[in-house]
Amino acid sequence: MNNTDTIKRLLISGLLVFITGQVYIYPFGSDFRFSLSPIVFTFVLLYFSRLPVITAAFVVAVSVFSGRFMLEYLNHTMPVANIIVKHYPGGMFYFVSGLIFYLLDIRKHVEKPLLAIILLTSIDTMANIIELVIRNQVMQDFSIVMSSLLLVAFLRSFIAVLTYWSIKLYNVLILKKAHYNRYIELLLFISNLKSELFYLRKSMQDIEKVMNSSYSMYVQISEMQNGKSDNDLKPYKEKALALAKDIHEIKKDYQRVITGIEKLLPNPVESEKMTLGEILEIIKDNSSRYIESIGKKTVLRFQSRDKLIIKQYYSLVSILNNLIFNAIDATDENGEITVVEYTRDGSLVIKVADNGTGIPEDQLKVIFQPGYSTKYDPKTGTMSTGLGLTHVKSLVEHLSGTISVKSIPGSGTTFIIEIPLAQLTGEGE
């Protein structure tokens, strides 16, 4: 906190304490008053932990005295000297309170609310007694006065500490929510990255096969004669060899991309797992935010029966995320999507059903092929890449599972995933 912020908070604190001090009563029929301002003063000292206590006490004392002096002076009710005598003890109350607050180092005890309330009650009581002494208004019925001072001091201290902890807890909840949202975003990002990495590795294998085939073609051409001279075969040999080299370069580029992505991903932790309930809750939150962002009113329902601990949760998150987002895009503004989970014959079964437009029967056989898509950007007219379902199928098969689809045009679509539990939970590894 820089000097400008400190000065602003000091001035605002002084003003707030003065304003709340205008709500008061005269309990003993004298100039001594009980007001709400000590609650604000105590809260300020507790909450703004970097605010210098002595300086704050001095600024508040001056603000309270100056404010009360100006109000009395503008009313022209008494001479200036009498106004000073009447109101400077009120300012002294706050300075004395701040001084004792500093000497007892109350901020160190704020983590123990009961102790803090007791200490603050003592400070409030002592400051009030000192103010009464300064005013030369020590009452004869001392027991009633002390009872009143202690009761008011306790109530004000209790309210100040309660307010402090209420705001602290509220801030913690807000911070926790923000951390949770960032955690979900990171989890989804890593899940997508891992699925892309899986797809890149799969492509690497395909590139390897093509490279081997092209080099084999070069070798075969080199061994071919059949009455042809080396000069006749030379162009074909050079083209086959150049093709093999180009593919090898592409393979190296892929490898560099894969290595770069792997460096971005966290190191695998053997004990890193997540419950199925947590996975579904994260996906539900993320899908709900997406629905809200595109202005739909899609109803999303989850039905889960099992309490499983999933090890391969990145893959499962990516699979369900793709299917649910496809379902959201396939439904109209008031669509309905249901995700049902259960176990059967040692496998986890998940159904993602929507009441959207459905898929024509002649297209059901090709929906998992790369490039198939019915989605396009209405702003640009650009078709989707059609890799989402291809990704999903590859990830499911990588987990030794199966995926099937049932669809009735105009009535909706249901994707059914079955994955062996042993693959998801890591049991038997």
C-alpha cells in the first residue's frame, strides 16, 4: 500500500467515524455520549492491517473533534472556548483507544475472536473512563456507570469483530470461487491439450508409416531394372527419396510440437485422481457457462449412480466435454440435454442424450470420420473442422472402450460410451 492509498484511507476513516458518531445518546445526562462510531474505528484498525495505528488514531481524533466543533460553532450555541472544552474529550477517546490498541497489539490476537472481543471491550471501557475523568464527570453511582460502560463496550466490540470476520469470510469465499473457476479452466485446458497430444501422437504413427512406405518405394525403384537404364529410373528414385525426406522433416516438426506441448503439461503424479462426481460437476459448471454465453436456455441434467475414483480423468473430461458441447449446438434455444451414468458388466456406461435436430440415418456411418460436420460459423460461413467426434472416438478406443450413437431426425440424438472400469480407475495396473 503506497502513501497515497494510506492517506486516502486515513481521511476516509476519519470522515466515516465522524459521520457515524452523529448517531448517539447521552446516557448520563451530561456531554458524555454513546455512539456507533467506535465500531467503525475498531473495524478500520482491524481490517486495514497495514494502516499505522497511532497515525489513524490521531487522524480520527482530529476529525471527530473538528467535525463536532464545526457543527457546534455553526449553530452559534456557545463560545469557542466552551465548544473546545465540550468536544476535545471526545477526540481524546479515539486517540487513547488507538494508543492502547497499539500497545496491546490487538491485530496479533484477531485470529482468536473471543480474546479479541475481551481485549477490545477492555480498551473501549478504559477509553470511556478516561474521557469521563477528563470531563470531570465521574458519577457517584459508579457501579451503574461501569455496568453501562462494560455492556456498551462489549456490544460495540462484538459487532466490530463480527463485521471483520464476516467480511473476511466473504472475501475468502469469493477468492475460493475465483480459484475454483481458474482450476476448472486449467483442467479443461489440460484435458484438451492432452487429447490434442494424443491425436498428434497418433498422426506421428501415420506419418512414420507413410515415411517408411515412401522409402520402401525408393528402394524398390532402385532395385528395378527390367531393361531400363539407371538414367530412366533416376527421376523416379529422386522423387521417391525427396518424398521420404520431406515426410521425415514433417515428422521432425510434429515431434518438436509434441515435445513443446509435453513441457507445458504438468508432470504425471501416480496418486493424481478425481472422483466421478467431481468430474461431472466441473463439466456441468463449464457447460452451463457456455450455454449462458451463447444466450440459450438449454436445460442440462446429470444422473449419476456411482462413486468412482477416476485416474484417467483428463481423457474422460475431454470426451464428455466434446459430446455435451455438440449436443448444446444441436439443440434449439430451449433444448434439453441429459447425461446418465451407470456401471454394467465391469464397464462405465455414460449416455449423452439431447432433443435436438438429430442426425440423418445415411450420415450415422460417417459421423466419426475426420471432416464430417454439420456445424458452421453463421458470421463467416466457415464449416467446422469436424474433428471433435473423431477425437472422441480415438480417446474412447484408447481406453479400450466403445462409442455408439442412436438418432431420430427431429427428435434427438443419444451417444453411448462404454469404457472398462479398470482402464479408468487404474486398478490392476
